[in-house]
Amino acid sequence: DDDVIPIEVEADKTGATIDRNVFGQFAEHLGYGIYGGVWVGKDSKIPNVRGIRKDVVSALKAIKVPNVRWPGGCFADEYHWRDGIGPQSARRATVNANWGDSGEPNTFGTDEFMDFVSQIDSEAYVSVNVGSGTVQEAADWLAYMTAPATSAAGKERAANGHPEPYKVRYLGLGNESWSCGGAMRPEYYTDLMKRYARFVRNYRPEQMEKGAEPMQRIAVGPNGPDTAYTEQVMKTWTEHDWAWNIEGLSLHSYTTGGWPPSMSSTDFDRNAYASLIKETLGMDGMIASHSAIMDKYDPDKKVPLVVDEWGVWLEPAPGTNPGFLIQQNSLRDAIIAALNLNIFARHADRVRMTNIAQMVNVLQAMILTQDEKMLLTPTYYIYKMYVPFQDARFVPVNFDAGTYREGNVELPRVDAIAARGKDGKLWLAVTNLDPSRKATISASFDGLAIKAVSGEVLTGPKVNSINTFDNPNMVVPKPISGTVRKNSVTVDLPAKSVAVFRLDE
Ligand code: AHR
């Protein structure tokens, strides 16, 4: 059958580890991302633990969120942490001028965020205010979070209910400093970056010691393809010494279909589907070009590229506040998520952390809520199906994807990655991009004898199929299996689908 696509899995070779942090999330004070989506307050009739939604926590636990970036985004560069600590009734209400001029009650602050992170068994990625704050303010914040309970900062934290220092594993030194974070020349940013890297200390002893689990400081990096920050930050990094260092370079790149985003998240045809997929596949070349610059300064790949904002950014859902960035999430978005995760996996040696934008109710969300209701999006299920790839070792695959064509857009028919999981099993993820044609895959494993194959597939009736509060199970994973022959496994992938298989030897 010449319609079979052979995939050769080089099962005896392993590459870089696909860091679990590649599956990170981003939660900004924006629209209903925090308020309503995560935080409902202790007195809410919505079931909660200390004000944090139970349903959202349990859904997030199931996808093993490795880290959560907070409080922004653009919001972070106008955030003053003191507004969000102490007795709830005394919190200072402000205005979220970045996002719809909504009221910011500051009822969700540092202690609530840390509680949330611990409820979902994740780690904190805190972005400090470089744009409108001071080095001192950020240093004081880190002292509040991490200094011993015997210090003044630690006493204040203890008085707010948490004597134990918090763990701050990742620290963002500003956000988009080339734009909403202060529109800085790269040279100006790196001067400022060094001061933040020097003085914003983490006081938890095991994080100060070398080798243990040091805090990773992540510098602002490129805006999409623009390499100005990549060059300047990496050149500056080569000059680091005992006094300061950075341990990550951020990249922000959204899939938008043009700016400002005007593509509908629900109402689109095959042309729009194909062109958005085409655009998202550009992530590969973009990472490659920044990586090449990073290699020049850092051939040993000490500094990870942290894609801490990415995802599909579409037209705001009709009738919603455009500043709240609310959009539906379709099967197309799930396919786009899988394709990007595959790209990150192929760059696992350099891309060791990413944060999809954003976790709940904003942009390409995992979860949508409406008062007490919650739904899981198609993108959520990709994160769920890909859990075995967290901290798995990349295994090379070779295939001729073939092409499918829509108008003048030409795309690969399929995409695939494989990895050796922490559980010792071999895992294979295959996407069939073609919206109308099934794909028969025949995977071979370099002589490995495969005994059984089992998996899950995510698809739906149409590329724009969505889950709604009334019909939340339109796009959910279903079991899929295949035929095991001597040294190969044959599976039929439905059109427009993503499947993840476990191979038992
Ligand atoms: O994710 C929404 C916004 O996109 C973030 O606040 C900002 O960093 C980026 O421009």
C-alpha cells in the first residue's frame, strides 16, 4: 500500500531530555485569568480551598503543571507586590490599565499565588517589575518570599501566615522590556538586568548554594524573529562574573494570523486553518535562528532559551471586553499546541522551558470557566496526553511526511516525535494535520520487538470543533490502538488528529 507513511523510530538512540518545564503555564492578572478563573475568594459558593477553585486545581494537577509564570506579562511591570499582601480587607485596590481598565482588588497576591502553586504541586516562576519598579522593591519582594523567619522580611511573611520561606525556582527579570515593559534599547536593558541579577537575592539557603537547586534568573530576550535582544543579552552574558549571572533567555512568539489579531477562534474555513498552521510551524526556524546566535556566545548551551509566552492569539470572543483576551479553543488550537510541543522537543538541548499563554480564560487556555462551570479545552487534552514526555529522553524519528495542500499553502501531512519516558517506556506522538484524509502510519523500531501498542487520540467532527459549557465533551481523547507486526506497528490516524502511543516491549 503506497499510502502508508513509514516512520523509523531510532529506538536505540536517545538525545536531550525534554525538560518537564517545556510544559509550563502562564497566569497573568488579565481578564478572568486569575479572578474568577483561579481565585474566587474564601466566601464564594464555588467550592474552593482558601479562596482557590477546587475544580481548576484538580484539572491542573492532572496535567502535572511543572511551573507557573506570574503575575504577568505586561501586568508584571506595573505590579507592586506590597498591594497584594496582608489582611484581605486592607488590600489596596488598583486599576489594571494594561488589560481593560478592570479593577484590580489585589486579593490574589504573593501568599495566595504560593498557596495555589503548592495546591497544584507546581513551582513558582515570578516575574519582577523592572519597567516601573526599582531594584530595591524587587529585592524586598524576594526577601519577603525567601528570607528566614528570623529576619524582618521573614517575620512579615510569618505574620501573614507563612513562617516557612517559599521556594522561588524561577525569576523573570522584566517582561518584554522592548515594548510594554519599558520600550528599552537592548543596551539599556542589559545594564538594568545586571543590577537586578546582582541584588534580587534568593535567601533560601539551598537555593543560594551552588549545585543544589539554584534559582534560575531569566532575562528578557527576543520579540519574535527580532534578534537585537538575543545578541545584546548573550554578549553581555559572556561578561558575567561572581557578582551576577543569568540562567535563561526569554522568547515571546505568538501565532496570530496578523496584527491586531482578527481571526475568529470558532468561525474559520480550511484556508484559515492551513494558513494558521503554516504560521505556527515558523516557530522551528525562529528557535533555530536564535539558537544559532546563542551558540555563538554559549556553545555549551548553558543558557536555556525559555519560550515563556507562546500560543494562538485570536480575535476576542464577540461581546467580550477586548482587553480580556477571551477566545474559544478548537481542535485546530490543539493541533497547533502539539506541533509546537514537537518543535520544542526537537530543540530540547536549548529550549528547556516554555509557558503557553495562558492557563485559564485567556488566549490559548487550558481551562475556561463561567461562574461555577468549568470546561477543559482541546489544548488541555494535548497537555494531558503529553505528560509522559515530561523529562523523557528524546528519541530521533525519520519520516517522509508527504504534503497536503490547501489553496497555495503546502503543509506536511503528518508530524511525529518519540521519547523514552521516565517510566522506561517508548512513547510516540503523531499528528495528522490533514483535515480530510486519514493517515496510515507504519512505525518501525530498529529491531526492538514491540509486544503491544496502546494510545489515545484527540479529534473531532471539524477543525473548528470546540468544547462548550453545554457540550463539554465534543473534543476529548479516545482510546486508539494499532496492529503489531514483527518489528512494526501500524495505526490509522483519523484526519485532523493528534495521537500519543505507548509501546510495550
Ligand atoms: O499574554 C498577553 C500579553 O502578551 C502579555 O502580557 C505580554 O507580555 C504579551 O505582549
